[in-house]
Amino acid sequence: MTGAAATDLLAKAWRHLERFHGGTLGHFINGADFGGLSGATFENATPIDNARFNLVAAGDAQDIDRAACAARDAFRGWRAVSGPRRRELLHGIADAIEARAEEIALVESFDTGQPLRFMSKAAIRGAENFRYFADKAPEAANGASLPAADHLNYTLRQPIGPVGVITPWNTPFMLSTWKIAPALAAGCTVVHKPAEWSPLSARLLVEICHEAGLPDGVFNSVQGIGEIAGKALTEHPDIKAVAFVGESRTGSLIMQQGAMTLKRVHFELGGKNPVMVFDDADLDRALDAVTFMIYSLNGERCTSSSRLLVQGSIYDAFTALVAERAGRIKVGHPLDPNTEVGPLIHPRHLDKVLGYFDIAREEGATVAAGGGRASDPAGGNYVLPTLLTGANGGMRVAREEIFGPVLTAIPFRDEGEAVAIANDVAYGLAAYAWTADLGRAHRLGRDLEAGMIWVNSENNRHLPTPFGGMKASGIGRDGGDYSFDFYMETKNVCIAYDTHQVPSLGK
Ligand code: NAD
């Protein structure tokens, strides 16, 4: 990392990181720090050099119980707070996130290895999520009027109760706000279990919410290992619903764990998203989008377009351009403002991604760019942006989520074959298509098995629209009013005009 700007950023980052360094990061329950009952901890390291940075309290079932009871007790008061007051509080949180956006981005970039250029935007998106749901808080309880001949029916929406939010490590701050903001706007209280590989920014969020005046117990954070703290949260009887973002197989486990308490679940899971490039497309724009949507955020992105399907007539030329771009991408220290790809989150994840390079070679794919570690004297988890060509839809590299900067390119003959390849995977989160044919754009919107389809665009989010996946990519949708469907119960009230014939027995 070189240059005055980079040195300045490192110094700034350190000012925010110092408080965590060498200490033990605890939980935050009922408006106060809590170290955990057992005293057990786990280590947290930065992916920049894998050196131990701090310890983190390893929450267990007793700590989760404490947090769930705090959330249960606080629910009575929070559900009664008016919509306009909730709006005001949530806007206060958004203001505080904006005021601390640089700190959040620097801390998170250091903790996750995600390049600062993307984490700065993610921190601001966190504030936008709070602002959007703040404005929706006053209308959250609104229902519908459904009059019948003899009765007036109307619906009410009421918060479901205390909810559990379990998040992954890839963009932890932004993703947690995507769940926590609508839950709070709906009138639910929250217990958040952040990912064990990225614990730091969760502390910033709970601290910001507390300082913005959120009542004690409304939002609690318990650090810990998924199989222990996460599991206990999904099994707790006072937690009425679990919003989970993570791997598909973890989603299955959570469904089993929550079965005894009939937990409502919302899952945002893995993906193996196709981007299709037809020969009539604007290829310059398509090239930008294809490279951005796999190599941004280290490829550790649920909506990354990790399968490139290219029409046969342009396959060689287009993949050559992608390979050239991949070779020019700047891999480096995540806090360097010039860096485009940083280190992967953890050595175990690095091994997984490197393993797919071996699998690709064994399967007969060609490594057209990258295909190995990027050299780094500090021993960070760096890999080269990689393009695999000559692949087919049957290969593991074309079917399994790698979750790194690795793109698998597959040729197709025509629209029918493109759709068949695109749909022939277990996942169904997102799909992207590049074409100048309007009719085809609509047919793809209809035929692709994915919860979100972007045509002639990269992943562009508009907060009122539904976000979520089909098949093994998820259950439920976030965004707009869809979020309230999950965090609230819909109740129907039916009142007679007193004129209908009431059936009688034994008269
Ligand atoms: P993961 O499933 O390993 O972990 C996610 C969270 O679940 C962590 O907090 C973990 O501690 C917890 N957990 C693990 N086991 C648990 C259990 N048995 N009970 C309760 N909680 C448990 O996922 P990850 O590796 O952290 O994240 C990467 C995955 O997340 C990828 O598959 C990616 O596609 C997915 N993701 C999806 C979206 C989306 O919107 N669809 C967004 C981001 C990431």
C-alpha cells in the first residue's frame, strides 16, 4: 500500500480500530455491554495478514436466553410506540450511520477484506435502508377494507414479536440493516447474531442505535459461533421469527432447528447466477457489467453473476475481452483506494476457492485468466481474478457457488439453450441478460427461474421492489411492503351489520 492518500487512510482506520485491538468484543444486551456468562472467546483476524486482531465473546444458549428475554420484555413497550415516533428514531439512526459512515467503512474493510471503495457505498446503503423503512413505519400497521354483503371485514397488521436476525460476513453491516431496519419499523424487537468471521461492524450498529435513543432491549447483539449461538437463537421459544442470510445448507439446518417452536423463517441464501450475453447486445456495456458483477466485492456477493453464458458466434471474442479485463484488475490491500479486489475473508474460504481451480482443471475447463493466489508478502488471502472458459453446464464449476472472483464461461447456440442452461442449477436468486431484442427481454423475464432478473443492467436496487430468491436461493422477499409481510401478523376483523340470518341450533 503506497501513496499519501493510502497512508492517511491507514492512520484513520487505525484510530477507529484501536478500541478493538487486543481486547475482547462482547455482546450488547438490554442497552448494556455484556461479556457473556461462560467467559469463552474465539479469535478474530484480519484477512489482510491473518494475524490475530482481537478476541470475541463466544455467546451460548444462556447468553441468547438473556438477549431473547430482554427483547421479549422490551416488545411490550416498543410495539406501543407510535409509527411517527418510530419514524423519528429510525431517521436518527440513519443520520448517525451517515455521520459515522467513514468509520464503518474503514472498520468493515479491515475486518472483511472487502475493498474500501465498495464498503464506503455499503455503509451509506445501510443509512438508506434505515431511512426508507423509517418513512414506512407509520403505515406498517395499515390493512385493507374488505366489505361483504352482511359484514365489514378489515385487516390489521401487528408486529410478530421479538425476531432473530442472523447474517453472513460478505457485506455484514449493510445486510444487517436490510433486516433490522424493517423489523424495528414494524414494531418488532431484535436479537442479532453476526457472522463470526466479521464481528466488528455489528458492534458499531448496536452502539449507534443505542445512542440514537432506541429503548433498551429493543435491539440486542450476541456474538458467537453459528452452530452454538445461532442455533440457540433459532430454537428459543420467545423468538417468533428468524431472518437469515447465508448458505443454503445453513438455511436447511435453521428450518429444522426452528421446527419445534414453529418458527417463521425468511431465507436469503446462495446463488449461481447466470449472465447471458446475446450477439445483438451492446457489448461494451455488457463487458463492463459482466466484469463488475463477478469481480466487485471480491466475488463474495450473493447476486454475483458467476456464470457467463455467451452466444457461440461471439464467445471467443467476448471471453477474450473479459480475460483481458480480469488480468488488469488491481488486487491489493483493501484500504488502498485503488484496490478493486481485496483478500478473501478467511484462510478456509481461500482454500475452498483455490480448490475450485483444481476442480476446473480436472473437469477440463481452461483457465483463461488468474487461477491461483496473488502474491503477497504479508500472507493475506489474495486470489487472482479468474476466468474459466470452455466450460459446460454439467461441470461443478458451473453448478456450485464458489463465492470468490471466479467466472465460469459457457457457450450457447440460441435463446432456448441459454434458458435451459441458466435454469439447470439448484439455485434461483438472480439472472442478468444483455440483448437488444425487446420481445426476448420479456420472454427471459418470464422463463428464467430466478427471483430477480435484470435486463441490460447490472444489479440495480430500488428499495420498494422485492428482493429474494427461488429454489435453493431462498424463501420470502425483502424490500418495500414485502418486508412487513414477514415481520408482521395480518389479522382479519369481521363485524356484522346485524342484519344477516344467524344459524341456530336447538331452538
Ligand atoms: P453461513 O451460512 O455459513 O453463515 C451465515 C450465518 O449463519 C453466520 O452468522 C453463522 O454464524 C450462522 N450459522 C451457521 N450455522 C448456523 C446454525 N446451525 N444455526 C444458526 N445460525 C448458523 O454463510 P456465510 O459463509 O457466512 O455467507 C456466505 C453465504 O451467504 C453465501 O452462500 C451467499 O450466497 C449467502 N448470501 C446470500 C445473500 C442473499 O441475499 N441471498 C446475501 C449475502 C450472502
